[in-house]
Amino acid sequence: MSFLYPLKFKPVFKEKIWGGNKLNTILGKNLPQNKKIGESWEISGVKDNISIVLNGPLAENNLEELIEIYMGELVGDLVFEKFGIEFPLLIKFIDANNVLSIQVHPDDELARKRHNAFGKTEMWYIIQADKNSEIITGFKQEIEKEQYQKYFREGRLTQILNIEKANTGEVFYIPAGRIHATGKGILFAEIQQTSDITYRIYDWERKDKNGNSRELHTELALDAIDFNKYDNYKTPYEITKNQSVSIADCKYFHTNILDFDKAIEKDYYLIDSFVIIMCIKGRLLIHSKNNKEQVNTGETVLIPASVNNIIFEPLVDSKILEVYIGGAKS
């Protein structure tokens, strides 16, 4: 008989030169004092940052240990077959109090060749954005590699980049290879492949607390960048109250948004995957067999693949992201 239940994990806080305090003021995180915390790693299988269970009988076990023990019961049979004990997604909340570096991530092929790792495709859901916040994503014109290098050498890189206004509730899908940067004043949820490989292209001449410039990866980035221009860089969607709506669908993950004010029953059996719930607004109870777990704004829960039948009971008007891999959509 499965011993599994919806799992919470201890967040791993990352101090960043651009971090702020919205993880505390908006998401209720108990942050360390006098540090600029830019990221809360909610669920991670990244080496040296593997998540540790916070709740219930499995508390203090780490995610890798649990996958080794429960295998497909925890992550889904197909997921375990493909990834083994490596958890395939990295789930974060990010507070960009200042602009992030302009960067790009390699795809699977390049990351495997260079780093023996997975590439990094990701998506952002904007939880809160200050007035006039912006996001850089992709190019605003067709560009060749040689032209790009010329603009870069002349310090005019931002002239060819696509800049979007960032508003609360918007979604940006960022496949590997897409040049991007988050502007200041944005709090967002990030769902990505398990990879910590970033090629930093430009960092706004910024210095760290010791007066040093951060490392750039200008040459490494050249082979990773997708130089194509695309028509749409934001993901359009419309909320349907009390119904899951797809906001990202790729081979690495599916993400739905659920805005609800009444109890919602879910049967995740056909998905054959774990399901991650990120509470981005409100407060709810997750009911499963012999278990009830309260989830507050800013908390993240992993529902094991073997825990199929779930009821989400909102205690107030709530909004969650549902994240999973493969299989049928809920």
C-alpha cells in the first residue's frame, strides 16, 4: 500500500544581486534578515540543492531518496523510466527587484555536448508587476549572427531586442535558445527543466558587493541563441472560473491555471505523472485519501502520481498553477 501523500518541501533561498523582499511581503516567505533574496527554489532535484520534505511522516527525507524508494509511485512510471532518480523540473518563485542579466540557455543537444546536462526551457507566470515593468524576450527584427555580434560589440544590443510590458497575470514561454531578461519590479513563478546552466551575455556593467563584475559567457552564448524573430512572445489565454486552463504545453511540462471559488475534484490517473501545485493567490485545502493539507499563498505542493483523486477546497477565492509531465491533460 502506498504511503505517499501531498508533499511540501523546505524552500531553498538564493541571495541575488538583484533580489528584493516581495517573496516575504507578497508570498509570505520567512526570509533571512539583511539579505537580497531573489529566488525561492520550491522543488529542486539540482545537485547540492535537492529539496527536503517539510510535512508529514516523510519529513527530512530528500526528493532523490524518495524517488529511489517509490519510483513510479511518486513521479509516474513513464517519468521514472525516462529520468530515473533525477527529478525533471525545477520550480521557483523569483523576485526581480532589479533588472536581471541578458542571458540565454542551451537546448538539450548543446547542454549534453558541453555540460552532460539537460537544456533549459522555461516559462514565467507573473504574480505581480510594478507599473512600467518590462521583460526582454527574443528579437524585434530578423537578425544574423554577424549582425548580432556587431550590435553587441558596439554596445547597442538592446536596440535589436524585443521589449514587452509586463503585467500581473501574463505568461511568457521561453524555449531554450531565446535571449531574455527580466526587468525590475516583477515577482513571478518559474517552471523549468532541471538545469542550472545559464549563459550570461550582458549584465548592465553591474558590480557585486566586492566590486567585481560577474562572469559573462558571450562566446558560449553564440551557438545557443535562436536568432529568429517571432510574432508573439506572450502566451494568450483566458481564465474560465472553476476550470483548469492550459497556459503552457511543451514536451518538458504542461502548466494549467485554475482560478476557483468552489470545491474542485480532480482525477489525475491518466496523466501518469506527479502534479505540482503552486498557490499564487488565496488559501485552500488539498484533500486526498486519509490526508488533508492546507496550502497558503506562496506555498508549493507535490502530489505523487499514485495519489490520483484530489479535491481542492478553497478557503477563500484562490488561484493555483498545476504542473505535470506528459500523458493526458486534466
